[in-house]
Amino acid sequence: MDFLDKLNPQQRQAVTAGDGPVLVVAGPGSGKTRVLTQRIAYLIAYKGVRPYHILAVTFTNKAAREMLGRVMSLLGEEATRGMMIGTFHANCARILRREADTLPFDSNFVIYDADDQVALVKAIIRDLNVNDKLYRAPSVHAAISRAKNELVDAESFPVQTYRDEVVRRIYLEYQKRLLAANALDFDDLLLWTVRLLETQPEVREKYARRFEHILVDEFQDTNQAQYALIRHLASAYRNVFCVGDPDQSVYRWRGADYRNVLRFEQDYPDRQVILLEQNYRSRQAILDTAMAVIDRAPNRTRKRLFTERGPGEKVIYFEAGDDYAEAAFVVDTIAQLVASRQFEPGECAVMYRTNAQSRLLEEAFLQARLPYRLVGAQRFYGRREVKDVIAFLRLVHNPADEISLDRIINVPPRGVGEKTLLALHTIARQAGSTPGAVLLDLARGSDSPFWAAFSGRAALPLSDFGGLLAAWRQNASIFTVSELFDRILNDINYKDYIDDQSEEGIDRWENVQELRRLAMEYDTRSLDEFLENVALVSDQDTLSEGQNAPTLLTLHAAKGLEFGAVFIVGLDDGLLPHSRSFDDPEQMDEERRLFYVGITRAKDKLYLVRALQRGGRGYSEPTEPSRFLDDIPANLLDGRGRAGQRSNYRSRAETWAAPSRPAPASVKQARFRAGMRVRHPIWGEGIVLNSRLQSDDETVDVIFESVGIKRLAASLANLTVL
């Protein structure tokens, strides 16, 4: 058993720690999985602990399989037989099935997945005659889930507002129906196991005596229910070995509570605390940047990350003129890195705070005809809410578009079921017409010859929607694309439908807003051109991804991964940190940790990228640099970028070939001066307040009577001097 010889001193200290509570604070890339697996092997091979008496809990099935595989490779399959390794939920399900005789459900209970849970809540909302627009099923379910994660049952659900009272009623009925169906949801697996161990001392003693050693992975991501579970199971021997890093706790919105690390230290005053500070992933310059950011976070155990991989290059900081130039810089730079053989395409990653930010990046890769992989999200133009809005616009443009009509005729729900839709198609075919044309005619009400073909229950919602469609078509001839976009979404209350204030709902609405920013760029053109552009980009989504391609992903999805070259884009206040965190100190701290996680994914090269303006060509709003950038010492950064530069794509092969960088057009002198009257194609006349040259472009501050003060890039804004 020579595996201990391959450990560094801190790892060896952790693996061979004596009995009792142990907290291993593991920095990124410090080999925590190795420590966990070799701790298990050490307990079995050196300490003589039977595998049956070991419990190891993880957060993913993949991590559990990897952990078991590594232990088996060290000791062999026979030596590990009987060990309990799995996720919190899987281990709880085993315990509940074994102890079901003492619980109000049978051992053959089913586990409802996320869709099942929301569907059940939706049915209860309907049956209780609750307003489903005010109480969206995903939002109510999220409130129930949060309560369960905090060990709050339906009877104890706190009521401070009328909404709380309604949620409590739904929660009570939800639990009744789960038990009636002999079903549990994911949160119940934890809640019922904790309740079992709390209320039945003999059961708690049985499992606490069985599990002499408990090992917990990603401890900083545990919630209150999981922490209570660990304490109960460790109550006999107190041999609990937790590995985690509070600096990487970024799942608060899922119920994770990094303060469990503080609770552990309070509940186990005799605990050993071991730091893993040697990093095997990143160059020292990257680690120094990460520490500069995270050291400003309060209430944390300070670590000094170091590596034997050498200092490496400085972190590259780039300020693009706008969000299009930001995306172009990323694509061009990755192409150069690959062409110069510094990295394979698959070793490069682009990270961002919100899913909506992927749109311009995806388009930049597609326009350059270079493949990419999107992780943790559907491609922008394939997202449900994006397809919905495009379908509305397509139907306005062409009422004969049956695919679009079928998609959105009942979005949001307006009482048009499958039978009514089938009848609409049948009647249209019999009349030699199209469903869209029949709808428009039904807008006339009982004067329509089609009215009598439908029951009153079916004719009314069809007539109402036909009226909306007729009004939108009339508006389309006089509205800009973005005005039509807004009118449609306002008329159907789409924001209330899509945004239930859950994390997913907020992301969906941000995707809609990102599509609107694209629509604004077509305000001087036509709806036809906008839809054609969207269709062409969407068709290119079929471009083969391949396995050896750059990865696009959110910072949340990046945790646990590593890449040779990392680009973190959108480093503007309001994006990272997100504007939702501005009034919440704890959420702001989590945004800081999220940035830290992104930085520490990089092995060799790190690019920090932002845009001086965002929103679209010629209609951009100025941005402010992320406040987190102020924490990074200037000596760690290389370059301020070429503010205002525009990169135009040139035709490239569909392989990663050497790029041809276009030279930026240089602005020799300012065109505009204070007091000058100008005209903008959208906002009309305005007066120049200020003008200044910034690198290769001119930035102009203009006050418009229609919209107030705007900061514009002269090369993009199409301003006319009056």
C-alpha cells in the first residue's frame, strides 16, 4: 500500500487524520477527490475498518461512481464490498425503504421527478380554485422545496402574508396527495429520513452504530436538512470527515448553505481543520488573481493557494467597444490560440453569468463557421420562450404559418384545447382556407360564417385570439419591430406567464429581453428581415458540434470543470455581479464566489472581458466595469484592450484554421462637439453634450428629447449632423 507516498504533506495529513470530526478546506484543484478516496482506502487497509461501516455521500451519481471506482482500483472489488457510497438522496431512499414499516408510506414508494412535482402542484392549484396567474405552479413548488430543505413541514409553514397562507394550503394538500399516491419527492427523501432519525431513537442508534465513519463531499453545498442528517448519523462515533470549500459555495438558490461550515466548527469544537492549498491545475498568476478577488469576502478561512506549475502569463484584460465586439474578440482569439497550436479547441471555454449571454457568442461562432459546445442550457434559438416569441411574430407576418399557430394559440393558456385546435384545422380545410384565416374571420364574432361551426365554449377564445392577431397585423405596418414585440408581449401578459420569480423564470425572461435587444437592431428595417435573420441563424444550429470544440457555459455550470484557456465575459456591474444582488449582501458575496470559481477553472490562460456598451448596434447603453475588477492588482493584468474596436468576420473553413484579423478603422479626429445638433434614426433630434476619442472610436453623449441622455459609439450610431 504505497498510495500514501504520492500525497503532498497537506493531503497526507488529511488522509491519515485520527478519529473524530475533521474539516478539510480544499482549495480549487487541490486534489480533494484523491483525498476522499484515499481516506476510505486508508481506513480499510491501514485502520482495519470494515467497508460495511463506511458511509460516503456525494452530490452526483457521477461523483459517487468515480469515488467507488478509485477505491476499488486501490484495494480491489472484494475489499470494498458492503460500503455505502452514493448521493444524499440515494442513501436516504435506501434507509426509508428499509424502515418503511414505521412510516406512513410503503417500501415500494415511487419518487416523483421535477415534472411530476410541478404537475401535482398545478393540479392542486386548479382544484382549490386558486388564481394560477398569481400562484404559478413552479413558484409555489419552489417555496415548498425551500421549506423542506429547511426542515419546515406543511403544518409549521410560517404565515406572514396572504400569499404565505395560500402556499401553506397548497403545501398541506400536496403532502396529502403524495402520501395517497405512495410517493415522495426529492426533498421528502431528506425530510422523512431526518424526521425518522429524530423521532425514533432506536433507528437513529442503529444507523449511527453502523456508520463508524462518514465522509462528505462538497460539504459547502449542503442544505440544512443534509447537515441535520449528517449530525444524526454521526451521533455515536463522531467520525465525520467533511471536505469542501466555502469559497466555492454558489448554489444558494438551490438551498445550499455555506454557513454549515461555520455550524460544523461550532457543533464540533474539537474538530481538526486541515487546509489543502497546493493547486495542481492553474498557473500562479491565475491563483494570485483568484485570491485577490476572494480575499475580500467576509467570514472565511483564508488560504494561500500555490502551485509548482510556475508563474505563467499575466491575466489578459480586454475592454470591447460593445457586446458584438466582445463576442468577436473571443472567437478570433480562440481561433488564434488554436492556429498557433497553443491549445486544442476543446481546451477553450467561454463563461458568463446568465444563459441569455450565450446568444451573441453562439452567433459569432456560427458566423465564423466554427463549431462549439453549449453546456448546461439549450441553444439560444431552441429555448422555449425564444421560440414562443418568434412564433408570435411569424404568425403576425404570415397567418398561414400553421406550425407557429399551433405552437402559440394556447400560450399563455386561453382555453383552446387539442379538440378545439383540431376542429379549427378541420373547418379550415373544409372551407379551402387556412386556420389563420379562419381565426382572423372569427374576430368578427357571430357575424363570421365560421362562428356556428364551433361550440360557444370554443368560439369565444378563438374569436378573442383572432382579434388580437388582427390588431397585431394592423400594428405591424406602422410599428417598429421592437414596438410590435412589446405590444404582443404586453397584450398576452407574457412576462407574468414566463417569469414566476424562480431562478429559471428569471432566466427565461432574460432570454426574452435578449431577443428584444436583437429586435431593436431591426427597427430601421422590416419584420421580414428580422425573421429571415433569425431563421438563418437557427438553421445554422445544426452545424456539427464535434467533441473537440470550445465550450460555452454559465459560471454555475463551470464548477468542477477545468480548461486550458478560459474567457470570462460580461464583467460589467449588473451582469457580474448581477443586479439582483445589489441590495443583498449575502447574494453579493455569492456573486464574488462565483467569479472566483470561474477564475480557478483556468489552467494556463485567463481572459477577463467586458464591453463598454451593451444592447445592440447603435442603440447601446454604457456599462460600468464589474466592481470585482477593482480588487485585482494592476500588476497581475496585461492590457486594457482596444476599446471600441469592431471585428468583422471573414470566411473561414469549418475547421480551426489560422484566422485573418481585420484591421480596425482608425478615427483620426472627433466628428462631434458639444452643442452640435444631431439626428438619430430612432430617437430623433438631440444635442451633443460631450465627445471624446477612445482608442479607435469616438464616444458621444447626446441628450434626446424622446429618451434623454444616451452614450453612443459614433461608428455604430448612424448620427447625422444637422
